[in-house]
Amino acid sequence: MTGLEKMKSQILDEARAAAEKKLSAARSEADGILAEAKAEAEKCKSSFAAKSEQAVASYKERVTSSNDLQRRTKILAAKQEMIAAVLDKAYSSVERMEKGEYFAMLLKMLDKYAEPQEGEIFFSPADLAKMPKGFAGKAEEAAKKKGGSLKISKEGRNIENGFILAYGGIEENCTLRAMFDAKRDELSDKVYRILFS
């Protein structure tokens, strides 16, 4: 081999060696990048899996909470229906009281609501018609105990039951419905304690 060929061969060998070195470095760098990418992908996969598990757990918790709320709401509605039914039945039983018992209850109401002044008491036409003898005197006695007087009006009012007290142009509704409505919350609480405690 001539000197020129030797030089060419040497240059080619050096070039091949340099190329091989660069290729090896490039392969090594590519393997490192690939390993990093795989590690990052695994990390992302784990993160997505954890987030997905959290999302599923959170959704299950919300569904459970929603179901529990619906269940409690339905139970509360059922309890309220039962309480309303008991109160309606109690009102109906008061409406159907015997005449003597009914007017005795009205006297007790007068003891509570009569004012220490001169007034008038109004009843329904039906109650005026079935009013027992001596009731007017007992009503007057109840008013006197409070320091006032009451005159029973001959004019019937358009009410179902109970009475209306009138003092100087101011009327107090003492019908049974008004009494029940005024005490509804208190009565509901009592019925709740009886039924559900």
C-alpha cells in the first residue's frame, strides 16, 4: 500500500471511529431519553390512576350522600304527614264533641281569653241554636272573673265553631281552627315526641 492509500485508510478509519463514537453517544442519549420518557409515562399513569380512583371515590361519596339525604327527606316527609294526620284527626274529634263537652271547652277558652273590659261574644248560627240554657250566665261569670263583662250577640257569625270576642272594635278569633293553627307548631312538637321518641 502506498503512503497515500495508507493516509486515506487512516483518515477513513478515524472517521469511522469518530462516527461510531458519535453514534454510540447518540444511542446512549436516545436510550436515556427513552428511559426518562418511560419513567415519566409510568409516573403519569400512576398519577392518572390515583386521580381516577379519587374521582371514583368522590363520586361514590356524593352518590351515597345524595341517597342518604333523599332517604332522610322522605322519612321527614312521612313523619310530617303522620303528624298532620294526627292533628287533623284531633281537630275532627274536637269538632264532633258532645254538646255539653263542647260548651264546657268553650267556657275554659273564655276563662283564658276574656279581657277585663266590656265586650261582646259571637257564635255561629249553629252554636247559637244548640247553646245550652245557662251558658250565657256562665260566660258572664267567666268575664267577671277577669274584671269585665260579656254579652252574647244574637247575630250569628259565619264561623264553623268556637267564638269571636269583640272589645271596642277589636276582634279576637277564638274559633277552633284559629286555635289549632296558632298552636300548630307546639302541637306538632308534642305529637312528634309521642310518636317518634
